[in-house]
Amino acid sequence: MNIKLSAPYAPLVRRIEAEATVIGDQVLKIDHFLNHRIEPRFITEMGGELARRLAQFEPSVVLTAEASGIAPGLVVAQALDIPLVYAKKYAPQVESPAIARVIPSPTKGGETKLVLSQRYIVPSDRVVIVDDFLSNGRTAVALIEMAREAGAQVLCASFIVEKRFQQGHAAIEALGVPLATLAQVEALENGRALLTQPAD
């Protein structure tokens, strides 16, 4: 592949370094521009960059999960001019037949149910996963499994930010799915995020 899927995207790396709130050695908060308050211009730039990397796979649909995956997923889908499908997480009633997964959340406690109607992911689909964060990978793994259960091909899993010190990367690679990420957090130490640096 001629495009490096996980090359650090300098505008995002710089903003995380300058603006992120770091809590302990696990929590990185950039809610103010990514997944609570969303800046349309910046999310469009990031989604465009992800779409540029994903275009080589010639996907037919973007798959994400409610709710924080919808904004980046929609921007990527728009840039690629393909549909976005999102697995429902909140009051997940969908048309039958449905595919579901239950995801345990050790950090938040409890479980989350993801549900996807098989009307919207079909065996001929070429799927790319898009989400905001890759941490432990449970949601992404569930999305990959659900798409495969529907008979579709999963070509790549992509994320705005990857926390490399957690297990998500390995979990997705174990499923034989390549990854694309815009920012790679190597560690959280002393109130700072340590990131892989852009080449330029």
C-alpha cells in the first residue's frame, strides 16, 4: 500500500499535545473538539485525511457505533461518497433480522449492547470501521464480528486517536484487519500525552 495508514497527522498531534486533559495514566480527554463539543472544520479535515487513507480499499460502506463514532464516521462517509451505518447502542430497537453483541465495560462498569439490522449491512458490502478512539478495542472487535456475521468483508478499522498502550491494536490485528489512525498516544505520564511524532 502506497499510503501509510497510521502516519501521525500533525494538526491533530499538536492539538492533543497543547490542549488535552490527562487524568492518571489511562484517561485522555479531548471532548472539547472531538466527541462532546465538535468543531465542524476540524472534524471535516480529520475525516478527509482518514478518507484519503481508506480510499485505497474501495469500501462500499462505513460502519461505526452510536454515539461518538457518528461524527467522524459521517465525515469519512461523505468524503468517500458512500453510506454510513451505525450500530445502535441506546434503546437499540432495529428492524429484524438483527445482529447483536454485548460489550463489557470494566472502566465504566456494566455492559453495553450493540445492535445492527442486517438490512443495512449485506454480504456484498466492503466495510471500513470508523470511530473516534481505539483503547481496549471491544467496540471495534464487536463491529468487525457483526459485519462478518452479516457476510460482509471488513477491509480496515480506522480511528482518530489510538491509545497504543492499551490492547485494542493487538485485538484488531488478531482478527486480520489492518488499522488506520491519525494520532498514536504512546503513554500518558505526568499530566502529558506522549505521542508518535510526524515525520516532517
